[in-house]
Amino acid sequence: TQYITNYNDNQKIDGYSKMNKITATNVYPIINSFDIKNLPSGNYNLVLELRNKTNNIVATESIFIQRLNKTKAISNESINEITIEGTFVENIDNLDSLNEFVGCVKPIASNPESDMANLQITNGTPLSKKQFIYLFWKSKEPLNPEAAWLKYKQEVKIAHQIFGTRIKKGYETERGRVYLKYGRPNQITDRANEPSAYPYQIWQYYNVGKFNNVFFLFYMPDLVSNDYEILN
């Protein structure tokens, strides 16, 4: 059995699963392929399972893959083609909320998506901002974009509560962006009052994508704002 799953939650992606029944031999080469032209940009696992005749798994292998789908990139044309009637964005009418919902996706957006978010904030209409929000989340979770948005929205709220300042939303701070992109760190070393040093924090992630034991070093140069900058 071969299939592709979402890296974050290991859910199978519809349309990307195959099964071959074979006669067991010592060595059996498997050559197969998936057409991924419509697979959105994101992080995935390619999984291969070996099952016996009673359908029990006897071996499995998973390979991390990263997809950049330039043909599915968000553009003015793709935004204008989106219909939002009956979707979760249809009744969002507050302009400040629309701008925040557009801007808060930038920590997890690709560079083209982030550029488009900035363009929507400065020049977009209320309708195009709604279309951008819906298209962005539909590209991340085609089956249930609203659920993906609500889950992320809760994380944005947490980021603001912990990392927000008087002049910055939590997702605009560097700690907030790292938190939203990579999740909660496995360990935090917090040194707020160390002599002869700025307040600093070291975040450790055991795994970030295909990388192991990743560290982020943040420090607060102004001593009072709670706005920690990335030093390394």
C-alpha cells in the first residue's frame, strides 16, 4: 500500500493512495507514481506499507517530502475566480478583522503567499480579502478549510496572549512567528535576569521537518517591551 499523508496530522490525502497485491518473493521491486500536479504546496509524508494476506502491517517506511506547487500559487486571477457564498468567510464584514485574518497567515505562508497577503492588506477590497482567506485555507486543507482556519486561529490567539506587545500582534513578533510555524518548542531556557546580559530565551525543537535538535536564540534588547528578537 502506498499513500501520501499530511505531515502535521498524518491524515491521508484523498486521491493519493494505491494498493498492489503481489505474490511474496525475497525481493520485489515496486515502481509506482502519483500525479501531484494538483497537490497543494506543503509538507507531506510518502508512506509504503507491506501487509500480509490477513491485512496486518508487517513493515512500513515513511519519507518526508516537501511540495512547492507554483501552478497552484495564489494569484489575482485565482483569487477572482473564488466563490465565497456559503463559506466561512462570507459573513466576515469587519475590515480590521479581515486585515488581521489576512496578515496572521504570513508565518506559515510561502513567499508568494506572503507577498499576496501584504498586497491584499494595502490594496485589496473586502471581497478580495475574503477570497484570499478562503483560497489560502482551501489550498492547505481542501476537504475542510474552515476547520484548518479555526485551529490556526486558536493558535494565533495564544501567540498574541503570550508574545504580543503594545504595538505588535503576537503573530507579528519573531517568537510568535516561530511558534505559529513550528509549534510549541520542546524545551525553553528562559534567562530574564542574568547579570551582564540582555534577557534571552533559547527554544529547542527535537524535530523540525527533516531536521533534528533545532535551536532558536531570542533576546530582548530594549529590556521592557516583551518583544524578543531572533539573535541566532
